[in-house]
Amino acid sequence: MSLPVFIPRVLIVDDDADLRASTVQALEIAGAAVQDLSSAERALDFISFGFPGVVLSDIRMPGMDGLTLMSRIHEIDREIPVILMTGHGDVQLAVRAMREGAHDFIEKPFSASQMTELVARALSFRRLVLENRVLRAAVGQADDLEQRLIGRSNAMIDLRRRIRTIGPAETDVLIVGETGAGKEVVARALHDLSPRARRPFVVIDCAAIPAPLIESELFGHEQGAFAGAMRARTGKFEHASGGTVLLDDIAALPPPLQGKLLRVVEDRVVTRLGSNEAYTLDIRIIATARVPLIGEVDAGRFRADLLYRLNVVTLDVPPLADRREDIALLFLRLLAEAAARHRVDTVPEVPPALLANIAAREWPGNVRELRNAADRFALGLGLQTDDEKTPAPQRLADRVAAFERREIEAVLAANGGSLKPVYEALGLSRKSLYEKIQKLGIDKTAFILDAEGRDQDG
């Protein structure tokens, strides 16, 4: 087995154009491929779980600052080295940065040799991280996808299998799932498994862009295209050239824009505002939705032709309610990550009874809500919120009864209320099944589809 070639990359993020230019020159002389950016928001387009490099970022910048950028990067991959620059001699801020996960920091002004040596050490670290991941996968340990999409349930096993199949393809994908279920994680995984992995991954939050700015943000504009357009601007579709565009919460896109988006999806061309020239796009499009879009089409809020263009392949991300067997494992993993992120010396122990309650309670916010709970628990704040308390422990007998009820009802539903295939599938005698149905208070008639499909035991 040969390890992949590591081509070192460095992202430089600073609003000082002169500093970026001098730093780029020094790093290119040292042999690194360098991308310099003036804003932290744009840097996130280049970050992926397998990003083969390091990020060198100023701490104090307009908009998103360096500490926030580092936190967002580590949400994608906590082992990407981030080196923070400060020109203010702020020792306390530098110490805080190191506690929150910075690989190192450097104070401005710095020499070219000092900076290149620091970056070289960080690149060596990143190289080892990526090589170790490849080796672990080769000997059968959990691969990157299993680290990102945790779960042993059949639903998650099937989701990872489909991602591995679809990722390397060029097809557009529609991802459907509840809020907080992990749709963006799935989208990033598809991008990272594709030939476009080293190109930009551009997220367009359709619900967050102000309506008057949507066209300019997506398609770009020429100088003078409208009042305030002092210079030409590249839209997000053009910016993603060679990479992947994620249309997050696409159902929030206003109907007039849906027609213009249809042309982008169909023809892979875009025309800037104020221009007649069409730019050809080389992009893959992934869209997410919180609800099945066919319902939005029926309600007249979403174009049917756009839906049919987008859902060449549809991936359903299961909510936690549909994979309760994963909740305990997921919470423990998130708790370990939270403890590391908050520099907690020892990961707090979770009593078995409390872990069972965590798995049994409702999580309408799904993984996002569970992560917030893990953060609170890691900081010693328990699991209580202002308006909700952890439910009282259930007796083992109650949990067993609840499990039996769910299993029997599921098989009843699958067989239209017919009992013979139910007791055969569950390995029970006919008498035992009748007794359990009576004891658990199950109404089998609620599962009967019609009289013709029932056997004589139905």
C-alpha cells in the first residue's frame, strides 16, 4: 500500500494586503502552495476533513475574527493546525487561543524565517495526521466517515454506504433531514470523497441571505449594475469553480430566484447582474431541505421542475428519534470532544442510569441539541435547561416493555396487522404473541390494512 502524495497547502487569512503578499512570497519560496484571502468567511470554502495543510490567520479582523474562524475549522476537522497572528502583543488573547485549540501563534512583525519554520512544523504535524488516518483505515479501524457520522444503527450504516457510493460520482444530490440531524456533515463528506475534494466547498445559506442581495451573492454583478455596485463582484457559483456548491435550506429560496437557479442547475452557466455574458460553471450542486420538497411543490411554494433536476439522488438523514440505539454512543463521543475543546482535564463520567435517560428522551434539535447538552455536561452544568429537566429514571422492566411494544408494533405495521408472519418473524408461539399484545395493550386492529390480505390468524 502506498500513501497518498502530500502537497503542502497554506491558507493565509488577513485583511492586510501587504502582509499577505510578503507572507505568500516567503512561503512559495519555501515550496508551499499558498492561497491568500482577505476574509475568514471565504477561508471556510477551502476547508475539508482531509484538507492537506495549515491555516495562518490574523486574530483581529473585520467580520469573523481569527478565534471564531479557528472554532469553525475545528468543527470540520479538529486536527487542522491553525496558527494565529496578533499584532497587538496581547499575551492573554494568545494564551486563550492556545487553550481553545490553536496549534501555535506568532506575533507581528515577524521574520520570514520565523514564520516559515513555524508553518513547516505545522505541515509536518498535518502530514502525520493524514498518513495515520490512511493507515488506520487500511488495517480495518474506523475510517473518516465513521468518525464524522457516528452510529451503529442500520440507518447510519446504510447512510455511510450510500455516501461512499455517491461521493465519487458527479451527480447532484438532495439531502433531506430534520434540523440539526447532520445534513451539512453529509454534504461535506460527499465533497471530500469526490474528485473535487481539493477544490472549494461553498455553502450558500438560502434562508440567511437578505432578499435584496440574493441575486448579487449567487450570480455576482458588474460595476454599476445597481446603486452601490462600485466594482464588479464574483458570485458564489463562480467562486466555487471546480468544487461543490451546497444550497442549504433550499426551500427558503424565493420563487422568482428558483427559476434563475433552474438555469444554473440545467445548463451550468451563470450571468452576472448587469452583464449579458454567460460564464460556464464547473461545479457539483448539493442541496439540503428540512422537509420533503414534494410537499412544498404541492403547496405551490417550490418549483416542480427544479425539484426534479436536484433530486437525481436523494439522501435521507435519520433523526435521533429513528436511531435511539446510537444516542448513548454519540453522546459519549460528543462529551469527549467537548471536554477536549473546553480544556477539561478529565472527561466527566456519565452514570449508566443517566445515559439510559439521555437515550430515552426526545431530542427535537437532533445532533446539534445533543452536542449542546454534551458541552454543558462537560462544563459541569448538568443536562438541565431553563425549561426542561432530565426525566426521571425508568425501571428496567418499563424499558423492556417499551422495547417489546415498539418491536411488535413495527412488525404488525409491516404485515398489515396479520399475526402469523409476526409471531414467525419474532420467533414466538402464537399463544405468546397473543399474551404480549394483551399485556402491552396493543390494538392490533389499528394495523389492519384490509380484510383480503389477512390470514386466518389475523
